[in-house]
Amino acid sequence: MTINHRAEALALLAASREDKNTTYEGHNPEADRLIAEAQVHATLARDEEKAATTADLRDTITLLRRREYAVREAVSSHIAKALASREPDRWKAGIDLARDLDEAGANMEQLIDACLSDDGWDPRSAWKAVSSAVRSDDPWAPTPDITDQIPEPVRRVIAGHLAEALLDGRDSDVQKWARGIAYELKNIGADLTDAIKQQITDMTLGGDPTGPPF
């Protein structure tokens, strides 16, 4: 059971004031004992409050550090993408923000360079000029759709094999592999979803009887 040391100290002090059993020498042993016990509880109460305050401060510092890390990660990532964008306004905005942060004592150059490297850019070139980054594509640009660039016979063959794998009810790993291939193709702009669906329909319901027999 948790003891409320502050309440105990106050109660003991009140009891010591009410005790009338004073000796002939003017001392009250019981009151002295109550006061001494109250001092012990008061000390324990202060220690508990100090420990609680320290724990609260520790939790607050940890939370602030996590928030600072998240903000630095997000800001450095956006600055890196601005530097690599090859768009004059975005590049200049990234440079200006990085400089302002540095002047404010929040230098993020190392984090920005790390983001540039992770995205395949040469950090040294990205800082030099708006068009000096090694790569020419914009990391914020949408993935180009290259589905139509895949010849129809190739799309049909790939979609057919993936459809067969997805319909294989005996092996979940094969289905997982097929889904992974389909997702990876879609991520690079080769979306074969419709072709796969058509192949599955043809395999389960039969093909279009008006279509060519090949």
C-alpha cells in the first residue's frame, strides 16, 4: 500500500500541536516524537516529488528528442529532393532553407548528404548549381507509365505466367512470388494488372469466342 508521506507529515504535526502532555520541565516528549516522525515523512515526500519531477523531465526530454529527430529527418529529406530537382526555384529554396537552418544552429548538411546518397545522387554536385546534380530525373516526379512500351505479345506472356501462378492454390509461396513480381513491375511503371485479370478470366471462364484462336 502506497503511503502519502505529505499527508502523514501534516497529520503528525497537527497531532503534536494538540498534545497537551507537557512535562514539568516544559518539554512534551510525545509531541517531540510526533514532530520527528513528521520530519521523516516530510523528507520522504520531498524525495518522492523530486524523483517524480526527474522522471517527468526525463520523459519530456526523450519525447522532444524523438520529435526533433523526426523533424530533422523530414526536413533534410525535402531539402535533398529540392537540391536534386533541377528546378531553379525549388533548388534555390532548398539552398536558402539549409543556410537559414545552419545560421540558426540547426545544421543538417550531413543528413541532407545522406538523403542525396540514398537516392542515388552525388551530394557534392547537388550543392553546386541547379543543374549540376549527377542524375537528370526529378525524384518527386511521378513514375512514368511504360506499360504501353511493352510489346503486346510480351505483356501477354508475362501476364499469362503470373496469372497461372496466382491461380495455383497448392503453393502460397508461388502466389506470393507472383504478386511480388506484379507489384514490382507496377512500381517501375509497367502496370500489368488489367492484363493479368484478363488472363485469369480467360483461364477460369474461357476466352472470348470472337477472338483469334491463338
